[in-house]
Amino acid sequence: MAKNERGFHEFMPQDVWKWKLIESKLEELMSLYDYQEIRLAILQDHKVLHDGITALMEDREALKVEEHVLSLSGPDDDISLLSLRPEGTISVLHHTARMIRQGENYRFYYHGPMFRKSQDLLPMEFYQLGVEFLGSESILSENEVICLGMKICRELGLSDVSLEINSFGCKDCQRPFAKALRDYLDSNKGELCTTCYKELYANPMADSTCQRNSCRTCMVSAPKITDYLCDKCKENFIRVKRVQANLAHQYKVNPTLVKNFSYYNETVFDFLVEHNGKPLVIGGGGRYDYLSEKITGKMIPAVGFYLNLDTIFEVMEERQVFSAVTRPFSVYICAQSSDLEIMMLQIATELHQHGITTVLNPDLGETDKDKDEALAKGCSLMIILRDNNIREGKLLLFNLVKQHPQYLPLNQLVDEILIARKALI
Ligand SMILES: [Zn+2]
Ligand SMILES: [Zn+2]
């Protein structure tokens, strides 16, 4: 686990290489799709964040989100001036609005820690990848980001990743849907709890996570946004589905797919994998064309997604994806006496020139533990330098994989190691 008991991340060496592997895969794929990395500040201006959240959400929804933002105030501040970033989209839109010109589009990604308060209002840190395609209204842009998200999951070894999609329509579709839903809520008020009624009435696109049976049963027959799509949104949704089907992406239309934030329009989607026999959402996103104008005053059509990297890491770990990764070829070097120290360092330098990792035993004086130590470090070969051997111009090379010792003249060492590397990897 990469989290300590308080839920904060602490990456120890046994996990760091796994995170680096995920990050290098992300970088490789982002570069193939021509997405540029943005490194966003972790400390954010509280007011900018507050304005962003309230601009993009209904009042009740904004209040709920704000409650989970981790803000900082100094001893003399009566208001918070800074917050720890809870997400990246608001900052990315501000940066883009400052530089975008008519007809331009930008592809950005960012990853790293985000901070919020948990359900119990305790500080929480989580790792997230965010991807945003800004400046294009085309269907290609949403199909591209969906493909990228699917590709990342598959390349990380989650080959069963599937897609759930829905359309939130445009403002023209959302208006008649909202009216139909509110009428339905009114005529079924007795079946719903007060929270469901109030939340859905205030925001018909909101997520109702209520688990009460009567609420869930009642909502099954509630109007669905997909039945209210205008001709343009309907046509766009058909095109997205057609492209995803042609790309052999496993997908299903889920007309009840909702988002934590209601600012999305048209295509919305979730990425899922099977986990403990149940579907698990590992990320998702959608189109959010109206958001930028509300926050920055500039109209920027946009589509994006997030991936929850902590969840992905845990699923990869559980599926033993990392154990299939071969560790780099490395050589362990130990010596009998301090006279041989310089030789250890010389051999190491020569091996480094061939890109070979070395592990030097700092405790001079050969011991029985050396072989165990070399194996524990994942080394394939072990060089043992002994005074009497060196006087005769030779040394001992021990192949730890084949359990085979070999005495060699000094000048043949590097060649033999290169041959052994070829045979082992
Ligand atoms: Zn529409
Ligand atoms: Zn309810």
C-alpha cells in the first residue's frame, strides 16, 4: 500500500518503481496522442477556486463540494486565502483562456496528488490523472479522449476495461427533461425521501446516491435524459456509439449514468473494470462546453476525463500486474579486503558504461550472507574479489540464476558479463 494509516501517501522504494512504471506508461501514451503535460500548483488561490466551483455548479451542489475543499488560513486570517487543489479543471481553463485564440485547440494532461475532505470531513490525499482536450466541438475530440482513456487502462494491464456512456444533451434537451423530471418528482413525492426530492428537484442532472429501496424503485421509472435529446444531440450520440463499436471497445449505454458534477453536456462516460465480482469505476469524464464561459468569460468547448490512479494501482497490485515486469539486469560486487576497494569501483564504472546496474557490498570481507544479499537485491550475477585470486590475475564470477561459479582472467570479465546478460534477458 502506498498510503499510511492516516490516508496520506508515502511511497517507499518497493512501491516507487511501480508508480514510475505507471507514470512512464502515461507519458509514452500522452506523447503518442500529442498531449502536453501541465504541472499545476498544489496551493491554489481560494477565491479563484470558490468562484470556479460556484460558477459551475448549482448552489446546493457547490455548497456540498466546497465543504470538502481543504483550505488553509494563517493565525491572523479570518478567511482562507489558500486551498490545496481538489481538482485541476478550473486551473486548466484559466490558463487556456489566457492564451487561446480563435480556431486553436489544446491537449493537456496533469497528474499528481489532489486533496479533499473525506465523507467524515477528514483530510484526504489521492492521486489523479486529468486529461483535457480544449477548443474543439467535434465528435472526434470526445472519441479521441475516450480511446486514450481505454488505451491507458489496457496498457496498464487492465484489459477488461469497459465503457459506460450516456448523453446529458444540450441546454435545449435539458430544459424539457428537467420539467418532465420535476413533474414526475411532484407526482411521486410520497415514494421519495426528502433529500432525493430536494436534490433532484434543484438539479435534475444530479447524482442520487440514495440507497433507500423506495427511492431507487421510484427512480427506475423516472424520465431519462436520453428520451429528451434534440435531433443534433441524438445524432452526435449515435456517432459516438458507432465509432466506439467500430473500435471494438466494450461499451454499454447507461441512461442513468450521472456525474458528481452537473456541468457536463452531451457525451459523458465512465471507465470500469471487474473487481471482486463487481463493476468498479476507475475514472470517467465527458464534454463540458458551457463551463469555461461561466468561469473565465471565454467560450471554450472542451472534453476531458480523470483516472483514479490510487484505485488503478490497487487493482494492478491485486492482479499481480507488477510481478510480470522484469527487473533490470544487475551485478553484485563484493570483496575480501579493503585493498580491493578501488578495483570494485573500477569494475562498477566499467559496467555502468554498458548500462549495467551494480550493487556494491560496503562491508568488506567476504561473508556467507553475500549470496543471500545479492539475491534479495535481485542481482543475476555476483563478482567475488579475493586477494589470492587477484594475485593470480583472476576473479570469481557467480551466476546466481544458474547457480554456476566460474573463475575468469580479469580482462575477460566484462565480455563474460555481457554474454551472460544477453542470455538472461
Ligand atoms: Zn440537444
Ligand atoms: Zn432517497
